[in-house]
Amino acid sequence: MSGTLRAAVVGAGYLGSFHAEKYAQATGCELVAVADVDRGRADVLAARLGTRAVSDFRELIGEIDCASVVVPTQHHHAVATVLLEAGIDCLVEKPLAASAALAGEIVSLAKARGRILQVGHLERFNPALTRVATMLSHPRFIECHRLAPFTERGADVDVVRDLMIHDLDLIRLLVPEEIVAIEAVGVPVVTQTPDIANARLRFAGGCVANVTASRVSMKRERKLRLFQPDTYIAFDLGERSVRICRRTPMPDGLAEIAWEQIDLGAVDALAREIDAFLASVRTRSRPAVTGEDGCAALQLAERILAVMETQ
């Protein structure tokens, strides 16, 4: 696809406003409009970015090539299927849908219509992860902590699909093996669904992942620690830094321990995500995070929730 890509953002809330900003700044892209059922909110965002506001995203069919879907999770399926059916490529925020079954319908429709479907698993674009991907060989233990204070934003789904799903997607990427056992517990604290959750995943190859997510914590934390033979890697995904410990066997039978600290500084992961989406739209190439990836993360989240219900 040549020429300027015409983009829109459906959902002008907190996260949608950031999507709109990135499209407005992207090279070779025109932000045609922002859409929101709250027309006043759309008007404010559109005025700030010098674009058009609409209350019904369907008005944009025939005028755009691609769109970000940044509405509440329960509306992802309804919005994405209309856009895909109309031939519009979509970047859908995570989770892909309110259920794995609905996510599968979105994936099938995108495939049937030959559309690009990317899922907004933002951590895939975190340089703290991409910088050390080549160092990973045979992880044996992974520990994740994703903690945040409570906000109404995202509370339309449980903490597993709201926060933990980020780390479930990363773990699937780091350990592409079958999960053979799951232990999990979740506690509803301020909503009717789990607000803090822990899951222990055992893989066919023996790796174990211990994952904790909370949206009722006093502080923010996004850390992932990975252990494999002779190497310990600690990711601080929030601070975009990595600490690596390596053990190197010496000829005398002893071992040399070396520590390395990598600070990656300020990197705009959302801009990288949207640039990757626009590149896929332009070249018709496989997106960095496919619909199948988003569906698989959601399926794993549902397995964890099912185990919680038995406790």
C-alpha cells in the first residue's frame, strides 16, 4: 500500500488519546478522525490534535485504511468486526475481546477478509525485553510482579485479563511450550472480580512461572525475573532497565561471576507499537503481535480464572 495511510482511533478515553497522539505524529500517516460515543470527549481530543470528531465510528467506513480500537473490552468484538468486515485493518487493545471465543471470531474474520489484525500487548515493544532476547536459551524459573494502585480504568474486567495478561503474553513468548499444570488464586477486594491474583504455571519442559498481578497495591511495579543455567536476568519493565548475572566456568573448576547493568532510558513503546502496525498495514506483512497471539494469551487467562473458581 503506497501513499499516506488514513487512520482513526475509536475510543477517545485515557489510552485512546495516546493512540491518537502517536498517529498524529507518525510519518506517512494522517489521523483522519477520533470517534467516541461521548461526543464531547471526542471533540476535545480532536481539537487538540487538529482532526475530526465523530460519535459513531461507522461514519468513517470508506474514509480510513486502519484504526485503533481502544474502547472498553466488552465492546472490542462489536467494533472490530464491523471495521474488519468493511476492509479496515485493526490494532485492538488488549485483551483482544471479553472472551477467548469472541477473540477467535475476530481472528477468523480478519483472516477471511485478508486484514491486518494486531493486538496491543505493549510489553512486546519494551526495549528491556527486546534487548536481551538473544540471551535466553532454556529458562527454568520465571517470576513476574505487576502491581498498580486501583483506578476505575480497566476495572470492567478482572485483574487477570486487565494486568496479568501482559505477563502471560511475555511468558508464552519466552517459553513456547505446553502448560501442563496451573495453580491459581484470586481475591476480589474492591470490585466483584479478582483484583489481586497469583498463578503458578508448569511447562512440559519443566520450567515454572510464578505470576502475581494486583490493581490494589500502594505502588507501581512491573518486574520480571528469569533464571536459566548460569544466568539470572532481572527486567524492570517500568524503569526500562535490565540487570544480568552470568556465571562462567573457569579452567581451575571455579566460576567467574559477572554482573551487567543495562539502562535503556526513555523509549516510547506505544509509538513503536503503532509504527509497527502501520508498517504491517503498508507492507501487508505479519504484525508483531498477531491476533492468534492475543487469542492464546486470553485462552491462558481463562484457564487461570477457571482454576481460581475451583478454589
